[in-house]
Amino acid sequence: MKDTSPKLEQRRDQSYVAIRAHASRAELSTKLPPLIGELAVWLAARGVNPAGAPFYRYLVIDQNEEFDIEVGFPVSNHLQGDGRVDAGVIPAGRYAVTTHIGEYDRLQDATANLKKWAADNNVRWDASEDESRWGARLETYLTDPSEEPDPQKWQTEIAIRTSA
């Protein structure tokens, strides 16, 4: 499938709750998805509906492709975490955004295309110089696979905060 054309957009602060995890690239597809369900149960136990689709927030990607990630949901009002679940705010700012349409195993290519577009358009990231630490780098899973079984129709938004 074809991804949407990258664009820049201004976003407001967004409160969220998340479970932080550390995973290798090989573990991403097995270790992280169960955390979405765990977090959904945590929200439901508090009578809170998510304010949007689940997301992964990439905090650190080291040279060995070890990831420090938050698996989260946006919420309408700031909540308190409990040790397992953290509460935070995705910062406002300008984001480079594209929507990947298709299987999750192609997300790395879609992110590479967004990063190439940014380089071609002199867009700089809110990230460390070596791009190992990110201010706000998100994958938002817009399609629920339990509702849409065809992976060719899955939509995942990739949004990375820029430095200006």
C-alpha cells in the first residue's frame, strides 16, 4: 500500500498514560502489544476512556537497536500513575507526520521515508545529535486489527516532533 505524503503540522500538548518498556528490535512485535491490553484494562478500572488510539513513544533507540519505549493511550485529563503506569504529556510543537497504510513490518521503511523527506526539506528533529534520544517520536495505531483483519488496510500514523 501507499503511505500518505509527509506534512508538517502544529500540535497541542496531549496528556497520556503509558507503560514503559525496554525491548530489542526482535522483541518489539511480541513484548509491546500485550501492554496495550494491560493499559486498556487499567484505564477501564478507573472509568476512563482513551482520548484516541494507542501509540508507541520512542524515547531511546541505541546503536544496538535496543529501544526504550512507552506504550500509551492519550487521555482527556491528566491522570496519576501508579508505579507500573506513568502519566505524562506529549509536548506541543511542530511535527512531521505521515500515515503508513499496510502491515506493521513495513513501519521501519515508512519511518525511513519520513526521515528522508525531512532531510530533503531541511527539517530537523527534536532529538539528540546521533538520533538516539527523541523528544517526541510516535507511532499511533489508528486501525484495530481485531476490527480490520486485512493488514493491507491497517493505518499507523508516524509523527516526529521537529526542533523548530
